[in-house]
Amino acid sequence: MHRCLSSHPRGFFAIYTRTAVKLLATVAICVTASVSGATDATVTLTRTTHQDKSGPAVTAVGLQATGTSGETAATRICVLVDTSASQSGAIQQQSLEVVRGLLSNVRPHDRVLLAAADTTFAPLMTDYGKAQSNAVIDAQNALANRTPLGNTNLLDVIHSALESLQAESGPAAILYIGDGPGLTGILPEDFALTIAALRDSRISFSAVTTGMKINWPYLAALAAETGGNVVQPNTSLTTTQAGESIAPRLVAPILWPDDQTLSVTSPKKENALAMLPLRMPPLRHDRESFVLLLGQPNTRTLEFSAEMTPLSEHPEAWSNVSLHFEVPEQEPLSDNAFLEQLARNAFDTGGIFLPLLGREGLEFTATAIQQEAASLALLSRQAEASGSHAAASRLAAASLRRDPDNNEAAIIQATALGRKESDEANNVVPVADEADTSAVESQTPSALEQTKPKTLPQPADNGFTGLEGPQEELQEIQDRRKIRGQILERETAVGLRDARHLMGTDPESARIELKNLQLRVRNSADIEDALRGRLNRQIEISLRESIVRSREKIERDISKERAEAISRERARVAGELQRREDKFSQLSERYRALVEEGIRVGYQQPTPKFREAEQDVGIEMRLDAPDLYANQGVPITARTLARQAPIVAGILDYHTKNMRYRVETQRALMDSLHLSDLAGIPFPDEPPIVYPSASKWEKISKLREKYESVNLGGTSEQEAKIYDALKETVNLDFTGGASLREFEVTLQDTLGVPVKLDERVLAGEFGFDVNEPGAIQGAYSGVSARSALRRLLSNVFDTPLTYVVQDELLLITEKQYAADNYLSIKVYPVADLVIPINPNSAMGGQGGGGVGAGGGGGLGGGMGVMGGGGMGGGGMGGGGMGGGMFQVADAQAALSLNSGTVEAKAGKSTSKRASPVENLKNPPAGQTVPLEELALPESLLESNDLRKELSEYLGPPPGTVKDTNGLSRVEIVVRLARIRATAAVLGRSKNFDLAADLLSATISTGHAEPWMYESLALALEGAGRPRADVERAILSAADFASTPIDLLSLASYLARLGSKEQSLRICKQVAILEPECKEAYALGLRLAADLDAVDALRWTCAGILAHEWPPLQKNVPARAARLAKSTIERLVSEGKEEQARYFQQVIDTSLIRDLDVKLTWNGDADIDLIIEEPPGTICSIASPRTNSGGILIDDNHSSVFEGNTGVRMERYVVTNAFPGTYKVLVSRATGKVTAGFITAEVTSHKGTSFQETMKRQLPL
């Protein structure tokens, strides 16, 4: 029943009228439920009932499991310790004390996992372990050394913790230690998904609060929905004791209700019932679980079944418990009116945010709503004092709905209603506007003559005429009116003068000021009509001038922008020409340097300088200075040089080569003659040359087969199977032609290995249709699969394709793309090809020691050309038979060795920590004390434990024990200033690693300052640290944000740095906190378009289209509409019909407008539209956007942009209107309306089936 009622489109309360609370009540009863199952648990109910004659009853029912619960089975506990930026200093120490208290009281057979929680879930252990294990101790140390940075992204952290807990079955719990989310909005959908995941996994969420600004309602709602607890340390409960007290509650048994079996019924069938939250919360033995029942307060029946946490006797058995009990009807009281408002607030979200965590949560909620009632009563008193009787009455009624016993609100409501009725009875006529004045002035003298009395009043019998008595009072009134008229005249003159001065720079603001001045003059009822008319005419003249000036300014701005655009284009062209000349000059200098170096070295030894000058520099010169018909912006001398330079470099290269070859030929001739002389020297045949037998050669060859080729990337069994299949002989016949898809299926059936088309490349980048027939042509029989594939794929749609073995698949893709992206490094034995034969090797046999010795020459030195170290010298894997095989690896090892040497040298120089004072050469001008002199001493920066040194240097963090060093606050500020100077010096000297360590250590000591977080982010990025660490430092600002504008600034900063996902997430949070913040949606649209995320595009496009935008920003909703349309079409083309329909539904809903007022007219008149909204806010040209959601779109100057159509327009739009009356005032500021009529068009519920439009011609 409650589910059906909760799905009502207007909500459950929409069927009741909006009136103040009349009767309310509360009672508390205790009943015993009939239970069947594995336990004899009982249920205690605490019932609080509210009855309003105009609305449904709201009953708060508390449920609590009683009886002997027993000891639960071994439980896994995931401890999430908040390490965000707000948890620094003393608060971080409190969190560690909570952890120590928890671990000291955990049962021996329970296991825990410590994890840090801020922007992400960071486990500090590899697996769950005993509370006193070494892994837990190491995790505590890591937690103490972790720098508090970032903000608390609790929902994502909980989902990650769930994944770690779901790896095993059995009871589990999550404990959070921190202050909860800061000023960040939570989407109800995300919160509901998190609760559902916890309930489905039977995992409770509990919390121990630590921090300065604790989000208790959020943590309480999460704990209430998942059967957890929230413990808040105070003066009587230390943090250690809080950790000890939460330990047994984490492992206490919990009754998890089955939502499918929940039944809330009433004996009277006509009574509709509903429940908040929509799902029955879990029941515990140590606290009550509250629900709100909506409906008539008669006897209720609650029935549901539940599962209880497994006990130690049966660790795998979840006990089933059936609960059935009745709630008797009770009389209401007036102390619980807060329940109606609580239900109203919670109904839209299904009650998931109800912080009803036991009696404490109920009392907390009652106190908060009663304080809200007191605030509304104060506002109603202020509204009544200012004369806004209607607003005062509404505010007082709202206060009484929350607290009917608020006497102040009741008195104000009665007073406001009485005065409002009195005003309506008196029928007060407002002061005539200018139109009325002009009507009076236009009367003819004869008409005025007819209104004069025919005779003067006759004197009375006592001689009193009736005019002499009040003569002095009338004169005094006239004098006062004259004085006020003079004051207003002086103020008007000053206002006109200021407006004329402002017209030169900002005529639009001057027009707004003049309209406000005109409204003030018209509303002055205590001045002469003639004076009012004269002042109005003066203001009208200035208003006309401001309109003309505004149009002139717009035209000047357009001309200025046009001139600036021309100037920018001219500067761009000139800069491009200068850039080309500079580049060609640099190429010429580079060419000259290469040629000179080639001449200096090339005649003695080979050099690549001439080739670089000819092929690299020469080609660039030809590209930058081509022939005359190719480019008109290059001098002739540059073109000539570009043609001649490569030719000259090539000639010089050939000449130096010829000279070197001639010299080498002469030298080689003499060496050859010398060898002839050496050959004539006899030598004995000892030791004799012995060659291995044939069997030995065969054995060696077989041993060498496994080294035929080595894949450095490794080969899995599946990939080895694919390679073997490619060697097999196949018969492939595609004479009639086949599509790529058919080729994929046929090849997979023939080879018996997985074959996949790279559709992302073939279809996405090259536009291939994989289903188009005729792509594969040809037939091959009796050849290997490798050869057949190479020929079949050589020309597909005039594009060469190929195959690669990637991720255990035979992937078919484009040939060039595969060469660029799918590289496979293999090593082949090439010793026989690359190692030259030493002509003198025959002379070294005696010294080498034969075949087995492996010396430096002869057969013992390397088996001729087979290796570098011989068969005996290095073995089969080292030098002998394998020297060529590992040449690539040896080169990489040498490179790594060289790199390691360089890194070691760099590390040695870095560890030396050169003083920043020595690196800074030019201190900033005008600074009396250089930053180097303010920097910290080098000995402190070189410390192995920088955090410990800074802790001793700065003392304990604020809020802890008194500093034993006796440092005053001024001394700490001075030392922090020295740290800031040190960070600046390290940044200038490019020592970002040490700067990041310094700032991180300072923040960890608890002496954090706002500037440190952004500086730390820049230092981390400069040091090349992971992107996640940089984002974590930047997101620290979200933990200290106090307004949504702060979060929006942070989102813009993250977007500029490239952290688009984090920036988009913050934009969503800003939109939750400030739904009327259009800038969040505009920024989110750009980010969502870059990320191409459908969910993000749906949210941003709907948010932008749900708001009205001024004419100068019309491109924003236009782009949102285009993106929405293209995304829907893409979803349809991809076959995602359901997503496309949901996207379209969201967009259609965003286009709904509750109220749309539009005025159109012809002529040069300036019409003002002023709307008084039900909450009392005024929307006018002075405040075009109100907190009530209204926006005024001033389109008076649209003709400047769209051509002189002669049609003027003023429009007021509100997306979500308030219930009540919208009062519209139309006034003419200046000018005349054609024919004296304007067209007013009012549309309500625009974009729905209830749309109504009224169109009238109004005289003005």
C-alpha cells in the first residue's frame, strides 16, 4: 500500500490543502510482537502521532529487538579513517585514539582492515587480519604518517569498501571515523543506491565522529538505514572510550527486514497508509529504529519477516524471524507537530535522509524543526513591522505548522490577518500613476469650471465659517508637503546628474538607476501632483537619452570588437611572417653549424652531419621556403638558399667520403702486403685443430632451437596456440567474395582460435562496413595460414590490412595502425652476421687454452664466429652460442646501467640538498630581506625524518596539549612564514620534490594554512607525482568550502588543470546545494562534452534547458539542445532505445515552465515589468533574478541585434513556481506605445498537458 501511494505524481501530501496545524499528539506504548523462527525476540514500539484535520496523520513508531541475542559469528570490520584536509592536527590524533580504542576491544576471532578515506578508498593492508597482528600495527603507523589532504567522497569510498568485503561471505561491518561529507551535495539517487548495496550485502554502517564541523544528520541517516550506530565523543566520553564502546556494537546481531514481506494495514479499508522510509530499517537490540506512518491514527498492523545475523554456533546460517504486531489507536497531542514537516521534507526522497537514529535522532530532529519554527516567527515579525501583512501571515502559518505552541507566531498571524482584512475592506486606492496625471491635466478648462462650487460656504450663526479652526493645521501640512517636495526635487536633481555622468560609461546601469528614481517619485504620495508630473517628465527625458546612449554604446562596442578582430588578424599575419623568418634564420644557422662540423670531422672519420644538413635541415628549409607559386610570404633569397643548401651538403658529404676511402685504400694495401710477410713465418701444428663430430653438431643445433626467437613481452598458452595454428596448412576459398564479418567467422572455424575484427579502427577511423560483401577476394590451398592471410588481407577496399596476436586474440586491423600501436619486440640470434672474424684468431690458440678454456682467441676464444666467449667461457646462455642472441638485452642493460649511474649521481647531488640560498641569484627587487635569509636552515631540510623535525620546530598542533617549548602564537606565525619563504625558494630553484615534502610534512604537523594546499598541488605536479596525488591536494579546498561559490571556483580550477571528472562531480554538488546556479550547469556541459559521458550530458543538458538565459548567453541553451539531440540520435543508432527514451523524457521535463509572462508592444516606449512573487520577493529590472526562481528577460534592445522589427518584449519566467498569487505590475517608463495598447500573454504549466494560455490587449 505504501509503495503505491508514494508513487503519486504530486506526492502524498498533494491531496490535502495547505493550512496550519490544528491538533497534534504523542503517546508512547510498549507491545510484544508474536515471533516465529529461530529466536524469541520481542519488539518495542514507541509511537508518536500527529493529527491534522486538513492532512494525513503522521505517526512515529520505534521498533527495537529485545531478548537474548547471543554471540554472532566471526565478523570482518572495514575501518575507514577520514584523512581529508579537515582531519589534520589534533583531530588526526583523535582519530588514531579511536582506532586504538577499537582495536583493544575487538574480539579475538574478528578481523579488521584499516583504510584511509578521502577522495578515494586507500587500503593500508593487503587483507583482513587480527586486531593485534603486525599488519594492523604497520597500518596504524602508515595512517599516522599519511598527510591529511583532499575532501571526503564518502559514497565512493563505501562502494570500494563493499567490494573488499564481498570477496568473502559471512557477517561484516563498516566503521567510519571522521566528520562526514563537508559542503557537498549528495544526489538522492546515489545515496539510495549506496543504502541498497549495503542492505543487500547485509553490511551495517557505523561511525565515530571526530572533527570541528560534523555532518551528523548524514551519518545518522546512513546508519539508521543500514542498522548501524553513531557515537559522538564528548566531555564525558573520550575518543578512546568511544572506540571501545563501538566495538561490541559492530558485531551485535541485526534483524534485516525482507522488503517483499512488509505489510502495513489498517482494519478500516478506506484508510490509506504509507510509510517513511519506504523500506523498513534493520532492527537492533541496543537502540530503536523509527519509521513514520502516514494515514488515519487508528489501529495499525505491521507484519514482515527478517533475517538475523548468524550466531557463533552456526556461522553460515541466517535465522529467519517473522514479526507481527498491532499498534492501538491513540489520542494526539500538540508537542509533535514537527512530524508533519519532517514527513513533508522527506516524502520527495522516500525518507532515505531521515536522521531517525534512535531516541537521540528523534529528539535532534524535533529540536531542529522547532528552531526553524522560531526563526520563521522572527521573520514574520519583521515582515509585519515592514507592512507586508500577507508575507507575515504566510511566515507565521509556516511557523505554526512546525510548532503550534509558538505564541509569537500565533499573535503575528492574527494581527496580520486582521490588518489584511481591514485593508481589503477599506479598499485603499493606490496613488495615480503618470497616465492618471496626464488624464487630469488634459481636462478642458470648461470641465474644470463645472467642478467649481457655485457659491462660498455661508457663515454659521455664531460667525464661524468652518475654515478658520483648522487653518493653522492645514498650513502646517502644506508646509511639510512643500518641504518634502523640495527634498525630493533635490534628490531627483542629484540622481539625474549622477545618471548623466554614468551614461558615458555604463548607460544600462544609468537606465536602471533612473527607473528606480522614477518609481520612487511616483510612489511619493505627499507631494504636489504638478511637482510629480514635472519630475517625471525630467526623468523621462533622461531615460530616452539613456536608451539612445545604450544603443550607441552597443554599436561602439560592436565596432570596437570588429576593429580589435581586424587588429588581431593583422598582428597574427605579421607574427606568422616574423615567425617564418625567425624559423628560417634558425634553420640557416643550424645548417651552417652542421656543415662546418662536417668539414672539420668528415675528412678524418665518418660523420652524420652532412646527412642531417641535407635530409633534415634541408627538407625543413624547402618546406618553409618553397617555390614562388606555393607560398607568397617568403623572400627570394630564402627560396634560393633552400634549393641550393641540400645540394651543397650532399656534394660535401660525397667528397669527404671519397677522400676517406682513398686514404683507407692506401692503408689497406700496405696492411695486406704486411700480411703476406707474416704468412711467410712458419708455425708448428701443436695443438692440432680438432672439429666436433656430426652428432655433436646436431645436438648443439637442437639445443639452439628454443632460442630461435625470444619474445620480450612473454607468450601465454593461448597465444602459443594461435602461433601454431598460423603455421598449419589451410584451404581458404573466397572466390565469390566475402564480407569481413564472414571472413572472421570462417577463419575462426578453420583455425580453431579466437579471431576478432578491430571494429573501432576499421569502422570508426577508416569507415569500413564490416558487413559489406566482396571485401575479401581469392582462394589459397595447401599453403600456411600465415601466407594465406597475408595475401588475402593485402588489399581490402584499397587498404592494406594485417593481423596481429594481441591479448590472446587474432586481431585483424589496418596495417599502418598495427605498426604504430601493436609492437612486439623479439630477439633473434644474429651473432654469425654481426660479429666479424678476427683474421689473427688463428694466432691466439696457444694463449686461449683450447676449446674448453674459453680464452681470448683461436678456437678456444669463441668457436670461430659463434660467440664472444666460447663454448666453455660463458656456457650456452652466456657467451658461447648465445652472444648474438642477447645483444639487444645487453644493450638495454648497458643503457639501464648508464641511466642508473646518472640517476645515482643525480640522487647523490639531490641528497646533498644544495642550499636554496646558493641557487637563487637575483632576489626580488624592493624586498628588504631576501627570501633566502628567511628560509629554513639546510640542516633541517636534510633531515631523514622531516615531519618529526618540523613537529619539534613548530610545536604541537593547535587544540592539543600546551607547547612544551613555550612558543607563543606570534612565534609560530613567524616560523610558518619562514616555511613559506623556504617553499618559494625551493620552487624558484626547481626543487619541487623537496618543496612537496616540506609542505606535506608541515600539513601533517597540524599547522596547515590555506596557501599550502594549492602550493602543494603545484609542487606535486612539478615533481611529476601521480595525478591522483595532485587532485587530492587540490580537492582539499572542498573540505574547507563555506559556500557553493567556493566549490564552483574549485571546479573551474580543476577543469583548467585537466581533472575533468573531479570538476564535473563538484559541479553536480554545487547544483544540489544551489539549484539556481546556472554557472555550474554551463561548466558541467563543457566537461560532459569533453568526456562524452551520456549520464553527465543528460544531467547538464537538462539543467541548462530547465533555466532561462539572458539574450547574451543564448548560445548556452542552444548548444545544450544540439548536444541533447545528437546524443539521443546516437543512442538510437547504437540500439540503446531505453536510454534514449529516458534521455528524451528528462529533456522534455526540463522544458516545463510553471509560469511564463510575456509583454509585447510596438513603438518607442520603455515598458517595465515588476512581479511580486508569493514568498514576497520582487523581480524587476533592478533584480532580474530572485531567490524564488524568477527571472526577468529584458529584450528592449533586441532590435539592435536582430534588425529593426519594431517589436519590443519583456518576459518573466519561473520554472518551479510557488503556490500562491503572482502580482504583475506593468508601467510605462518613457515613450509611447503604438495605438496605446500592449499585448500580455500568460502561460501556466507550459510544456505539460495542463498548459493554459491567456492573451489580452491591455491599454497603457
